[in-house]
Amino acid sequence: MKITRHEVERVANLARLRFDEVEMERFTHQLNGILAYVDTLNELDTSGVEPTYHVLDLVNVFREDEIQPSLPKEAALANAPEQADSFFKVPRIVE
């Protein structure tokens, strides 16, 4: 598969990118090089290879949800710099 200059221009336009003539030629050449490399990888026999979803063998580390008592309002507000009617008082940031 070969990418044409017209296809590079179209993708650049969709991405709202502007390239000069030298950049267009360079990107066309580089993208064709990438596709040529992928074609060589496609020639390999991977029928006996399991898919790799992650480079590390990870397991789920989430704990089960358990209902626990909440922190009392007084304890939550104990270190608040300012409070009003049992709420945190913060500076206004939206006009």
C-alpha cells in the first residue's frame, strides 16, 4: 500500500495542519516508509503467538465496595479555613 501526496494533503486538511512543499514530500516519504515496515511485519507467522494486551502481567487491584460510616460533618470541617452553615466556604471564582 502506498500513500499519495493527495492523501497526505487530505489528512493534513482534516487535522487543520498546513505544510509547505518540502514538508509534504517528507511526510509522504516517511509515511510510505512506515507502511513498508508494517508490510514486512505482516509477513511474519504469528499464528501461535497469544495477543499481548499489556507488557506487564497485571491483575485487577480494586477492592470490593463496602459500606462504611461517613466522616461526621464536624470532623470534616474541623480544619477548614472558613465555613458557613456546615459547608466549606471558598472564594468565588466565577463572576
